[in-house]
Amino acid sequence: MQNLLFVDDEKSYLKGMERMLHQWKNEWRILTAPDVDQALALTRENEFDVIISDVKMPGKSVFDLLSALQYAATIAMTHHERWDGSGYPRGLKQSQIPIQGRIVALADVYDALRSKRPYKEPYSAKDDWQTIQQQSGVHFDPDLVDAIKKLQKKFESIRTRYNDQ
């Protein structure tokens, strides 16, 4: 968790966690107040600026971090879904699958096919793209496959540059 908060030393980490928890406690008190007057009363003037400001960590806001974690969780939970609904864990299909999950699904398969594994040799670029094209509308969003196909040379250039790094 310390690295996620973008701090190097334990003292900064603990101070950041303390500020974050304090802000969340205050925000929770305000959000759960029975009425607006009571919520305003909870925000004493000397606390108000602290409560409404982002809790800043060196170079990053806690809220940016939470947003990034939610984005990553969405990818983790949806990149094994398939366009036709036969994927997992929830059997989502087509537009039910968030776009970030659809993109990572395609990138994941591309990388798996082009990479050497203990049980297989890497596919050639031609065979890889042919396999992806065959899975358009089954495993992958067909519009995404069409868009990515236009970038095929760019994909191969990036792959060549970063291969085995």
C-alpha cells in the first residue's frame, strides 16, 4: 500500500494515511447527516477547507489513486468476457462489456499469441492477425477489431521495439 500512495518513507506513508482516513471520516459524517443544517453544522469553518480539499500525496491525489484502482478493477473483472457472452466471470456480452475490458481482451490475446510459451512457439504476425480476425464478433468487439487492424503496422513496430523487455 505504501507504494500505491506514492511515498518512499514510512513516516510520510503513515501521515498520508492519517490525513486520508480523517478526511473520509469527516466526509462520511457530512454525507450521513439527517439534514442539511446538521451537515453544515458538522463542517466547522476551520475544518471546511480541509474536508473539501483533496488529500494530496506527493505527486498524486488519493482520489486519482482510487479512480485508477477502480479503472484497473474494471479491466481485471471484464477482460475475460467475450463479445458473444461466452466469457467469464459474469457472461457479459457486447456493449455490456466496458470498453477498457474489450481493449485489454484483444491486447491480451494478441500478446499471448505473439509470445513464446513453454507449450508453444510464437505465432507469426500474419497468423496472429488472422486468428484475431476470425474471432471478431465471437471473442472480440468487431468494431474494435476493425479499428485495431488499421493499426497493425504500429502494433508490430511497438512489439519489435519492446520485445522481451
